[in-house]
Amino acid sequence: MKREFAAGFVALALALPPAAHAAEKSADNKGSVTQKAKDVIDDATITTKIKAEFAKDKAVSALSIKVDTDKGVVKLSGNAKTKDEASKAEAIAKSVNGVTSVKNDIQVTAGGKK
């Protein structure tokens, strides 16, 4: 009986480190998934705030300028009627909390259309 107990104890002791490692890895994966979800929510919040500011500003067309956010980096694209409108859109995007940088790919075209 003692030998069976000892053998079981040794087997259990040998199995614990891999099990602990697997649990750690699972916790890490959950953390990274949670972080990715948080990043997506934050990016969506940033995009929404920028679009809302565009809608408030009469000098910027919220419908003609597209906003994409990835990990706080904002990319502006679409069309603007003037260089001032494109610059204003960039300034608005930079002013939103959580934005780390802005890439302005807005095309300036007559009438805001290509």
C-alpha cells in the first residue's frame, strides 16, 4: 500500500509542473484575448469620437472623410473640398484622447469628389 501511495505521489509530483505551465499559458492567452478586445473597443471609441467631432464641425464633412483606428493610430482617408478641410480633420483627430498618431491620406478634390 505504501509503495502504491508513493508511486502515485511521485506520478502526481511529476505531472504538476506541466499542468501548472498549461494553466499559466491558458491565463496568458485569456489575457491577450482580453487585451485585444480592449484594444478593439478603445479603437472603436476613438473612431466614434473623431466622427462625432467631424459632425459638429461645419468645416469638415463627416460623410466624405473615413476614419480607421488601429491601436490608437488613426488613418484618415476620403475626400475634402479644400486643403484647410483636410488639415482641420487631422487637427480634430489629433485632439481626441487615446490617439497616438494620425496619418492623413485625405485627397483634396474640387467638390470633395474624385
